[in-house]
Amino acid sequence: MPNGCIIYCIEKGRLEQLTLLSIASIRKFGGGLNQFDIYCVQPRKEFPISSKTKKSLSEFGVIFIE
């Protein structure tokens, strides 16, 4: 069972790319952190992330909140 969680703010563009890179790194190299729940929050509807990113988040087991 995870001892904590990781929370990201994600929006369309560069932040979207960097967030995916960070999550991929945690899941692959994060040691104990790779078992933590990860949440991504998209605070502004006018900057939606792509469907490809949503699919990747799902594959990493991320909980996405619009």
C-alpha cells in the first residue's frame, strides 16, 4: 500500500510533455515512489491535454482530474 501520493498540475503544451516525462521516470526509476498514487489536475478547461496524453496517464495508473 502506498505511503503517499504525488500531485501534478497539467495543461496543454510544454507542461503536458514535462509532466509525462516526470511520471515515466518515477514509474521506471522511482524506487519506493513508483508505488505512490499519482494525481494530475487540469485546473483550466481552456488548456485541455491531448487524448494521447490522457491515454498515457491511464497506462501509468494516474488519476486524472479535470
